[in-house]
Amino acid sequence: MSDARPKIRLRNLHKSFGDKVVLNGVDLDVGVGESVVVIGGSGTGKSVMIKCILALLPVSGGSIQVDGEEVVGIGSKDRERINRKFGMLFQGSALFDSLPVWENVAFGLLAEKRVSRSEARDVAVGKLAQVGLTPEVGDLSPAELSGGMQKRVALARAIAADPEIIFFDEPTTGLDPIMADVINDLIVKITREMGATALSITHDLASARKIAHRIAMLYEGKIIWVGPTADIDDSGNPYVDQFIHGRAVGPIKMAIRA
Amino acid sequence: MLSLNAMNVLQPIGRIFLAFLATVGRLSMFTGSALSHCVRPPFYPRIIGRQMVEIGFFSLPVVGLTAIFAGMVLALQSYTGFARFSAEGAIANVVVLSITRELGPVLAGLMVAGRVGAAMAAEIGTMRVTEQIDALTTLSTNPMKYLVAPRLIAGLTMMPILVFIADIIGVFGGYVVGVYKLGFNAANYLQRTYDFLEAEDVISGLVKASVFGFIITLMGCYHGYHSKGGAQGVGTATTYAVVSASILILSSDYILTELFFAK
Ligand SMILES: Nc1ncnc2c1ncn2[C@@H]1O[C@H](COP(=O)(O)OP(=O)(O)O)[C@@H](O)[C@H]1O
Ligand SMILES: [Mg+2]
């Protein structure tokens, strides 16, 4: 993995909102087929980091490379091409509540006109099966589903277009521990089956241990530690130690304002 | 000391002015981008159709009710006034001109702003705060094209149709009061309604309607699109959408009237 060029490479990534600095020089590599999990407290800018990679937010400075190609400041045609490599599971699932489940899953395929509506439906049913949902679920509206089911549908939607890189934004937050573990297993299974590269963010350590090859910790706008998942318990980094043991006392200062 | 006081006064004024300029700039860019997406493919006929039904069909009851009462009250009020100089005969003309040129589009515009503009801001605002708009982008769909353009197209095209129907209902309201309450001869009343009506009266009203339709949907989409901060932000967006659309309708109404007046 060290010799091949990384799937995603972030260098000195900066992002501010007005005079509020959120990302202050993030450096991170995600190798091909690798699963990297970024941990960090709430409001440290984990979601912002992913949204910068997806160009949902404009970056304030630095470099983002995908497959060795610089993607900061590219035109909209190139951006469309790059974004086709990506699938994204949003924190709150972000399902379209005006559409039935199957159209949610097949949305990207229909938008790119890769398939007809009837083919799209078949693909959607297949993807739903991959996340353990029956075809009947396809006709329900997202609002009729429980949070765990919504997460599964969102996962099916994220993988529907067979992306090379999948982003998971707090995939287990708000789920009960059993459902959280089901989602973790699905993420591991699906990324392995697809051979996809995964970049996840979470503050759920059990989840991170389960899905990550490598873990990175984001604190005060920088990656302060990165290492193999097995090393997380003896990182020798006081910030990481405080975070994984959930101690109130330690070097990490809690931000009062979000 | 004096200069310090002057600073204290000038600072907030400057800040408000800058915020105003920023808003105007953002709105202009939003409008330009939305319009350009209205004319460039891909189009979303299903969504345009759904929005057209929402604006044109489901607004009919409120707009119809507003129009009929406006027509009725107009007949009654103008009778009170006109009887004082024995010009009762002109009531039919007054009703039809007021409705087609002015009250039809303005009242329909205000009602639709409250109904449709608010709903649009709430829907798009919810999609913003629940990241559904971000999700659209990641699924190869431009949210301006998918959410905003269809609504603008539906607003531009359906409002004139809605107002045309409202015109007919409003004139009918005036007719009912004129004939059944004020005792005009039915044929006579209708005759006077037609005789003095010119195509320009109706057309100017329909042009206004189209502009109002644009304003309503633009404000609904703009405020929804830029809402932030959860449920409260969506509520604020909804209020702004209705208030700004109403003010813009009334002020652009004057400008449009003057443009038509000059002819
Ligand atoms: N669109 C935005 N405008 C202004 N501030 C934002 C925006 N998005 C996020 N932020 C701020 O950036 C910080 C990081 O947010 P986020 O990335 O969502 O945190 P988390 O690590 O919990 O995912 C927060 O303080 C948040 O208030
Ligand atoms: Mg987050």
C-alpha cells in the first residue's frame, strides 16, 4: 500500500467559516481498498472534512488528490466525473422523503440515465437485498421506516452506483448497540465485497475498531495521530488515550461553542 | 469623545448596509443560476408537473374564494360610492377592471405566497438541514436544476392560468351582487362588463401574475435553500419567504402598473 499512490491524499487542508477555523492543515492518506476511520469529538470538523472532499463545501486552502489527480478548483464537468467515484452515507441518512425507498436507492443511476426505470428497480431490489432488506421495503416511504432501516436504505443508496470510494459519516450514531453492530458488519462486508476504499468518521470507538484498518484522530483542525487499529490502545498519545477511555480529565479542551 | 460616539452610530449602519449588499449579491447570483438551469437540460418533467399541480390546482380553492369575495365586496363598495353621483351604471366596469388589472393578480399572489411559497421554503429548508440537498449533489443531481428550476417554471406558467380563473370568478362575484342584491338587469350588467374591457386589461394582469409566480417561487426556494440551524432555521426561512414575497409582490405591482400605464 505504501508503494501505490493513495486513493485519497489530503495535504495541508484548510477550511474556515468566516473567521472560525475548522480545519487547520489536515494531512491524510487513504490507500486503495483501505478503510480509514477518523475519530474525534463532536464539532471538531469531521463532517466538514468529508464535505470538502466531496466539494459540498469549498476549501479555504490546501490540496485534495483523488487517484493522484488534484481536485481542488476543478471545473464542474471534471467534478461530476470525480464524484461518480464517490458514494456517501450521510449522518442522518438524508433519504428523500418524497420518493419511495426503491427510487431513493436507484436515484443516482436514474440521474445518470445509466438504466431505465424498470432496470433501476431491479438494481434497487438487489442492493436492498445486499443490506438485508426484502423487496417489499422498496415500495415503502422512508418515513415509514425505523432509524436502523433508514440507515440500511441509505447504505444501499450509497453503494448503488458501485462507487470506488465510500464515505461513512457517523454510520452508527443514534442506533441501538445491536443495530449499530449490524451496520458495522454490513459496512465491512460490503466494502470487502466491492473492494471499495472507505473513509469513515465516527466518535463511536467500537465501530471504529470494527471497520478500520487504520485510525486517525482529528483534534483542533489537525490529524494528531494516525496508526493501525491494533495500536490504538497503546498509541502513546495523551489525546488519543483520553478520547478512547472517555475521560473528562486530560489534555483535550472541550469547546463550549459548537 | 464625539468621534467615538459617531463611530458607535456609524458602525451598525455600516454593518447593516454590508449585510444588505451581501444578501442582494447572493440573491442575484441565486436568481441567475436558477434561471440558467431553467433553460438548460436535463429537465425534470415529472417534478415540473407535480409542482404545476401543486401551484395551479391545489391553490384553486383559496384563490377562488378570495376572488369571489373580492368581486362581491367591490360591487357593493363601488355602489355606495358611485350612487352619490348617480354613476351606479359603471359598477360592472369598475369590478371587471379592478379585478383583471389589479385585485386578481395581487390577491392571488398574496394567497399563493402564503400557501405555496411557505410550503416550498419549508420543504427545501428541511432538505437543506437534513443534508438531502447535499445528498442530491453526491448522486449526480444538481439541486438548483432538480429543486429550484422546476418550481420557478411551474410558478411562471401556472400563476397566469390561476389568475385567469380568479378573474372569471371575481367578475362572477360582482355579477351576483350586482344582479341579485343591487337589482341590475343581468344582460345589461354582462353587456357593460364586456363593452369596456380591453385585451390589455386582462393581459397586463396575467403578465403581473407571471411575475408574481416567479417572485413567490424564487423567495420560497431561496430562503429554503439558505436555511440553516435545524427546525428553527426552517421556521425562519418560511416566514422570510412569505414576508419577502408579499413585499416584493406589492412593490413590483406598482412598477408593473406604471410600465403598463405609460403605454
Ligand atoms: N455550513 C457551515 N457554516 C458554518 N459553520 C459550519 C458549517 N458546517 C459546519 N460548521 C462548523 O464547523 C464545525 C465542525 O462541524 P462538523 O464537521 O459538523 O463537526 P463533526 O466533527 O461533529 O462532524 C462546527 O463548529 C460547526 O459549527
Ligand atoms: Mg458530523
